[in-house]
Amino acid sequence: MKQPWRFWFRREQKKAARLVRDPVAVLEAAEYAAEKAQRARGPLARLWNDLQTAIRLVRAWARRDYTGVGRGTIVLVVGALLYFVSPIDAIFDAIPVLGLVDDAAVLGWVLAQVRSELEVFRDWETHRALAPAA
């Protein structure tokens, strides 16, 4: 079965490949995704935890706090966040509930691809929080 969102995701992934050259722009994209995620309901609810972790990962990478992630992973995650925030994709976001179904599909697919990276990042966050302040 053909997945109509792949065309739109590839477009956002190409943007992400250019965007990762500018950490400030990556941070802005993460902030915008976080704002949209706060309003998201329905199909995104079950992706909430991984989505929040992915946003924190991108923020930490953009601030150069976390370097334990490869460029390919960052491009994949930022591409998914760009797809998520783009109102024009496989199903227009203006269509209530249905507009988020394709966003959930893309996020679910990407987050499944990087799940082990998210776990490593969560461990890093935990150890960093427990480390004594210097």
C-alpha cells in the first residue's frame, strides 16, 4: 500500500537537511513544534511522550548540550517536526482531527525509527539531572 505522506515527508526532510546547518533555526522549529504539540489531541495523544522527548533532543542538540546523536537522526527528527508543523501536507491540518492523522503517521514512523536514540537521550537527561552541579 502506498503511503501518501512519504512525498510530503521527503520534502520536509530535505528542508531539515539544510536547516541543521543553523542551530538557531533548528531551535525555533522545535519551539514551534512544542507549541503545536500542546494543542494536539486525538491521534497524537499516544505519541506524546516520544514527541516531547524528540523536541527536547532537538533543543539540546541545537544548543550543543547534547552531541550523542548523529546528523542522520537529527535530520530525520527535524524533518518529522517540520512535517508536523507544516499546515500543507498529505492531509491539510485545517480539517479537524483528520488533519492530524497524517502527522501522527509520520511522527509514529520516525519515532519508531529513532526509538533507541530517544532512550539513550532520556538516559543522558537522567544522568545529567542527577550529576552534582559544577
